[in-house]
Amino acid sequence: MTHLRSGQVATLLRVSPRRVARWQTLGLLTASALTEGGHRRFTREDVEAFLREATLAARLGSGDIVSCPGWNNGRPVRVLRVTPTEWDGLYIRWQDVAVRAHAMDIKAGRTRLVRRLHQGAA
């Protein structure tokens, strides 16, 4: 298995190596290995998973129903509003689909959504 250095991943993603390190520290990009010297190593699969999730998060919009383990214990939620932030993340207002509880807000990185279940009107 070939591992990529942070600089190589940065080149692939067209960002700085510092941004790659920040994404990894925040848990947005997973490093498969850490060298004895503390350097991150990534596989192509790590980078591909990051890109798939980033593409999904960029398409998230009002009315979408999504499931995310970190929100609502993984039960589906309806996205009410998505607001981009200056720190390359999102503020998301959502509501439990089943119980129609009060709306909740969450700060999320653009790559932290798991999967889209259904798209519908708000």
C-alpha cells in the first residue's frame, strides 16, 4: 500500500500542506498512518473518501433529509437552512424528521456529512 505525504495530498487537492494538516487535525481528513517522527501518511482511498464527502456537503441544501452519526443519534434530519462560514465550514439548522422537535443548529466542516437519504421540499 502506497502512502502519500501531506505535501503530495496538498498538490492533489490544490491546497497548501498546512491546510491538509489542519483538516487532519480537525478530523475532516483521515490519515491512515503516522510515522515515528509524527508525520501524517495518507492513502489514495483516504483522499478519495474526503473528496466524495466534500462534494456531497457542497450540494447540501434546504429540504434535504440526511443521516449523520453525530446528529440526532444518526436518525434522519431535515435540513432547514445552510449558511456558509468564513472558516470554510457551514452553519446548518436542522430538525428531526420523525418528531418535528424544535430546530437545532450545528457548525460543521464542509466534509463532515455522511450521506444523503432523500431530497424533498422544506
